[in-house]
Amino acid sequence: METETIIVQDTDADILDVLTDALSIEGFHVYPVLDCNQDFITLIEHHRPHVVMLDYRLDGEVCKEICLKIKSVYPHLPVIALSCNYNIDKLYGENGFDDYIRKPFDLDLLYSILRKYISQTKN
């Protein structure tokens, strides 16, 4: 059986560590990314993730640019925003994301959102 791969980007090393551990325990293969300066298209080509999770920080401009770049090359790859912004439920769709996970995150909700998108990308 294929292991589901997730690229997770967060600018907070502690949150990235917690996410990496939590997702690994759940059976996902996680490729953690600490900064936004990575070439995400190359990462996606190399790791072939089922989902990409991006830290939607403050105004989210860098994150939105990364999402648009990913969607221009991989329009069907789910990209999920991670955010503590109070209005992320309104912003995520306007900016090209497939879904969002509000910080602090509930692990059961995190897993269910990821499984929803992973089952779509496998079909």
C-alpha cells in the first residue's frame, strides 16, 4: 500500500515539529519545510505529495503566491492553509486554497480534512 505524502510548511519550528510528529504517527510520510524560500514546484516533483499544507501567516501574501504557483502547475493538488487568522474561513477560498485548518489545531479534525483530500487525489 502506498504511503500518503504530505509537504508541510510552517515558519514556526515548534509547530512544524508537532505537525510532523502527529502526521507521522498517523502513518503519513511528511516532508517538513521551515521557510517559504523553497522551490515548491521542485519539491512537489520530487516528493509527489497527496496534499500540501502552507502556513498562512499574517497577511498571507507569501503563502498566497506559493499557492497560486502550485495551482498553476498542479491544479488538482490539494493545498491547505494553516492559520491562526480569525477570518481564515473566508480568506482561504478567495486565495486559491482548497481548505484550511485553524491553529491551534484539533488533531482529529486535521486528520479528517487530510483524509478527505487524499481520498480524492487517489481516485
